[in-house]
Amino acid sequence: MTKIVRTTANILFPFTLIFGLYVIAHGHLTPGGGFQGGAIVASGCALLLVAYGSPWMFNCIKDTRLATFESLGAIGFITIAFLGLVFSAVFFGNFLTGSGSLFGTTPATGSTLSDFNTGGVLPLMNFAVGVKVIAGLFVIVLVMAYASSSKEWD
Amino acid sequence: MTILEALLQHSPALIIATPLLSAFLLPLVSRIHAKVRDVFALVMLGVTSCFVGLLASDVLSHGPRIYIFGAQNLHVPLVRILFEVDSMGIFMALITMMLAIIAVIYSWSFLHQEDGLDKYYTLLLLVVTSALGMELTGDIFNFFVFLEISCIASCALIAFWVTEGEALEAAFKYIVVSSVGALFVLFAIGIFYAQYNALNIATLAHLLQFTFLDKIALVILLVSLGMKAGLAPMHMWLPDSYGRAPPSIVLIIMSATLASFYGILRVVFTVYGNVLTTSLRFSLPVHVVIGWILIALAIVSILIGVIMALIQTDLLRLIGYAAVAEIGYMFLAIGTSIAALGTSYATVALHGGVLHILNDAIDIGLLFLVAGAIYYVTKKRSLDDISGLARNMKFTTVFFLIGLLAVAGMPPLNGFTSKFLIYESVYQLNPILSIIALLGSILLLAVFIKVLYAAFLGPELPELQDVKEAPKSMLLAMGLLAGFAICIGLFPNLLLDTLVKPAASALMDHAQYISMVIGGL
Amino acid sequence: MEKRMVTGILVFSLLAVFFFFSIFQLHPFGEPGQVQMDDYIITHTQNETGTNNGVTSVVFDYRGFDTLGEATILFSAVAGVLLIFRRVRH
Amino acid sequence: MIEYLPFIAVVAMILIGLYAVVFRRNLIKMVIGISIIESGVNLFLIMLGYREGGVAPIFTSLPSGTTYPGEMVLPVPQALTLTSIVIGVAVLALMLSLVMHIYRKYGTLDVQKIRRLKE
């Protein structure tokens, strides 16, 4: 792509990244969550992919590494569910809510200001799903783009 | 609380979580070594089978079990997802685990030269998970989620041989049919949600009023799940994908197909269980209408399956059409038991239908594995290109003979018991149907005798002089299925009494299913 | 081909009539009929899950198992795409 | 009538999508058709949860004077739709990669020219 597109992508990419991470991190307080934020970050990565071309992107990060990240995100998610089994004796138990420790504050009922330290395991799950969705969506886009641009397809 | 009790208490969750976690871990494990990956997949499936067996022994002796995700107790209203495991669900789960383990053993040799096996085993475990989830879940939206997992993962597996255009075509056809079907299932779920504000199957069954919208939802659910199960007018994807997927995968896709069939049973017998006897116009009860529609479609399935199988030359595709006919027999039995609800032969028909689910899995699975073994040693699909294999492939020939007799319903093999129960009960409903069903079986026998002569007996072709017997793990997989076929054929009553009759009575007894949830509030 | 079009149009109009009749049986837009499950979630989301966001509490807590399935779907799609685009030895 | 307009839109979308899947001969158009059906179903789900004048079921900085649960839209359909959207993405990705392979294999997207699996 031309220099204009690349420069624009360079400028926009950090903002997209930060916005996506914000949406992931505040999933338990504001609209959004792991899936939505992950999709935003992945679209930011796709922007770079479009601007610089898939061979360049493929040199930067391999699809196998992204797939590993995706596996790790999924394992993290299911591990949190298993921790619920261990600590609150039920699969998918929300063992952190009301415990007073990390993310363990219970908000006052009714309209409240946002308190980041709430939600129990929800922020952790949001984070795991976020990692998973970023890697998953981006690897799909990357593999498809690389396959359509490579020589054997002509 | 002993550890065994704790495992039993959490086994519904562990049955899903174990194969799921191993599917997530498999891409990492396969980095170590290919052998480790193969063994890991089998061991994790073995662990899952242990949980299924543990749960089965409890459910069969102590009645249904529920498991709530994320909370200890039930409370009004039911906001959480819960699993409700009864004898029928656990029977299907046992079939799924059997097919999965045999498929993995078979794949060891069958695919050892192929690439992408880490993805293959991952997707295999995911389809198994989804089939188990569909069979154990007590929440209708959760059912839809597992339906979609099975649709996506099996579509990718059908396209495993990407260099063949036909495999891609079959996979595309499969995903179009099953995703449209799944979207309509979601639409029906939306209709339920709009009326009753509930997603739990037992709650829905308790609240169901059979309004006009419920009738629409029933039609949509029957059509879309029937599509996924391979019922007649929308069966086209089935021979395509069964014929083009690797035969080890066919076993796995079959378990997903049977899970969709189980979905139909669950919808008709449980969700609509309370209203089956209400009357429509002209004082026709609902169950008669549903039953006869299913019977009509089943007869069409049997006829199409058998007639199309007669003219096939591609062996795998031929067996695919035979599978359509077998699904027709299952629907025939279920349709009979619904149409004649309340009579004594309805129960017999249901026993036959439920047993035939297992027999269909064993017989068609065995035939596919044999066809896969032929493809493995000769690399040929068409019946015109293979001949005289019996000299070099003695074991495979014996296994094919067993599969042939079983699928045609010959004593003393397993197909005989279930088909006999089906003929017997259908005869009491309408003798003509029974004759058509019998005729279908005879034609199936003819089809497979033709295959036996063409592929195994017949003159030896020069280019097939030095074919070898299939590798050991493939023989082991076929031998296991053949052993099941013979055992069930010899001791049908043992299986009928321990598994089939409890499963059938669990289906009939929707009041117990509902009271497990509603009564516990 | 002509015949197929005619049958198709017939089936389609039938389906359309069928659907149009059914939607008027629904509760009108903006007035859901029964709301006991959702009202329970709205009132209890703050003290049961400790979350201000009702939707996230449903996605990750009340119906967290569905979300596991959803994550699995994405995982299987990625595995499927990687399987289809793998480099095949000839 | 006017309060049923969104549902009519749903039915129209489902029928348009079904038309594209059944009658169109181009694979990409079939994929688009499935996406349209899926959007229709998502729209249906999300509309079931709307309450006249309701706000999103989020308590962070809730407008003062909002009485809940009466003035909040239902959260469950939104969660279901979220699941359904992700499923749609997955199906779309898989279908498009199949279409790419089919195009490479046959050099066309016309269903009639691709069909090898008959009878």
C-alpha cells in the first residue's frame, strides 16, 4: 500500500489497541467485554495487515505462535472454571465475589460509580477470552490473507 | 465425602470439561511428539469414558441427576444453565464414547502419513465434546451452542482431504445445510423465550401451552434437526459428506448426527410431552399427526437410501446411502411409537428405535471402517476398480461379512434384534409399512451381497496382486465393532434390560424429567 | 429451470404467509410478556456476581457455560481454518 | 401494526437470506445469504428483550431516577445474541476459506459448474 495508508495505519494502530484493551479491561463495568475488545484489537492488527501486506506480517508473527496464544487463552478460561470447582465446589463457580480479595468487592446496589475491583472472576475471564479472541480472529484473517497472496494460488 | 462421590457429583461437568480441556491442550502437546499426541487423545477419551461409565452406573440405578453450573442449589427462576442426565442421555453418551475411541484407534494407522493431524485430533475431540454436550444438556440454548460446535468442527473435518475438490464441495454443502438448520433452531428458541421467558428444557416443558407459536416452533425444530439428522428430503448432504470424509471421521460425524436425532426425541417426548395428547382440529391428537409425518418421511428415507445405494459404484458413497436408509428405520420406529402413543406396541417400537441407534452406529460404522481399509490398501474408491480382495485381506472380508449381515438384520447379529422389534410393532400399526421396511432390508442385503462379490470375491486384478492386510490398529478397531455386533446379537436381552428399556422409559416419562427440576424448587 | 422457479416461488410465498401469521402472535415490540428470569438477573446481578454490568454477568456468570461453548466455537473455527489452509505434502 | 414492524423486518431478512441460499448460483452469494439469515435471527433475539423506554442493564453511572428492573431492557437476549454473533463469525470464516479453496480448485464460483457430487 502507499505511504499515506501506512502512515495512517501507524497512527491509528496504537489508539485501536488501547481502546480495545480498555474495552476488555472494563468489561464488567461498561458495555463490552472480552469478545468485543478482542475484536477491536484484532481489527487494529488487520489494519496493519492491509497496510503492510500479509508477507510482511507473516514474517513478524507466525500463525503457529498465534494459535498457541489462542490455545493458552482457551486453557486460561477453562482453568478459571475449574478453579471454581476447586474453591466453590461447583464448575463455573464465581469464587472471588464477596471474598474481599482481588476483584472481590461487592458494589452497592443501585446506580454506582465504577469500581474496578469488583466482579469476582469476571474480569479474569474477560481477559482470557480477550487474549483468545485477539489471537483467534487475527490468525483467521492472517492465514486467509497469506494464502490468497502466496504464489501457489496463482 | 469420598473422592468417588465427589467425582460422581461433578461428573456431568467433567464429562464435558475433560475432552474440551484436552482439545485445548492438544496443539501444545503435539509439539512434543506425534506419538505422544496420539496416545494423549486416546487416554483423555478413556478418562472421559470412565466418567461416563461412572455416571451411567449411578443414573441407571438411582434415576436422573442434575448439575447446575455456577451455583449449589436450584432457585426460582431458573437463570443458570443446568445439565440433566437421564438414562436416555447417558445411553447416547455411551454410544458417542464408543464411536470416539474406535475412531481414534483407527486413525492411528489410517492417517499416519497425513499432515495436520494435531488439528485433526483437536477437531475430533471437539466434535465428541459437542455430541456429549447435546446429549447431556438440560438447557435449550446450550443445546444450540453444542449443535453449532458440532457443525463447525465436523465441517472442517469433512474437508480434511483438501486437495480433493469433492471433499470441499461436500464440506460446503454440509456447513450450508447445518448452519441454516442451526439458525432456525435458534429462531425456535427465540419463540420459546418470547413466550415463556425460560430456556431450561424442563421449565419449558412445564410451561408449554401449545399456542400457535409453539406449533410453529415444533415444525421448525423438527425440520431443522431432521435436516441435521439426515431425514429424507434434506438427506443430500449425508452421502456426500460420509462418502468424502476420511472414514474414521465418519464415525465421529455419525455421533453428531445421532445427537441431532436425540435432539428430536428430546423435543418431541420431553418439551412437547405434556401436550402430545391434546387434540387439534377434526379431533386428531397431536401425537398422531407428528407420528405419521415422521413415518412418511422415514419411509421415503428408507426407499431413497436403498434405491440410491443400488445404483452407486463408489463404495463409501454407497454405504452413505445405506446410512440414510438406517436413519429411516430409526425414524420409522420413533414415528410409530409417537403415533401409537399409549399402546403396548408403542413401547416396543421405542425399544426397537432406541436399540437401533446403537446398532446403526455399530453396523454402518463397521462398514465404513472396512471401506476405509480397502481405500487405504488400494487407494481406489470405485467398485469397478477393486476385485478379489478376499485372498489377501481375510480379516477385512470377515468383518465386512459381519457388517453386511448386521446391517441387513440377519440373525444372529445385532441388527436382527432391533429390526425385529421395529417390524413387529410397525406391523400392528399398519402391515403395509412393515412390508416396506422388510423389503428395504432385503434390498440392503442385495446391495451388500453385490459389493461382497464385486470387491472381495471375483477375479483377482493384476494391479491388486500384492495388496496387504490392513494395519493392526485398523483391524483392532474393526474387530471391536464386529465384537460388539456379535455380542449384542447373541445376548440382546442383556442390553435391552440394562440400557435400552431404562432409556425408553426415561423418554416416555417426561413428568419425571420435569419434576427433577420443577419439583426441586 | 422454469418449473423449479415456480415451485420455489410457491414454497417461498407459503413460508412467508406462515411466518407473517406467526409473528403477530408474539408480544408487541417493546412489551415483553413474561420477564421473571430477566428481572431476577437485573435485581440480583450486583449482590450475586458483584458486577455492575448485567449483560456481562449473564455472559460470564449465569450463562458462563454457554460462553465456554462460544469460545470453543471460535477455537474450532481457527483449528478448521488452519486445517484447511495447511500445506499438504504431495 | 406499527409495533410489529421490527418483526416484519426479521421475517423479511430471513426470507431474503433463504432466497439467496436456495436460488443463487454463486457461492459467495450463498454465504451472504446465510449471513443475512443470521442477522435476521440476531435481530429477532435482541428485539425480544426490548422494553419501551428502557436503558441498558448496566448500573455504572445509571441515570438518576431510573427504576429497575422496570426501566431496563432484558439482559439475557443480549447475551444470547452475543453468543450468536461469535458463532456467525466462526461459520463465516470457515465458509469463506472453503470458498477460497473451491475457487482455486475449479476456477469458478458457479454452483452448477462446480457440482461433481451428483446421484
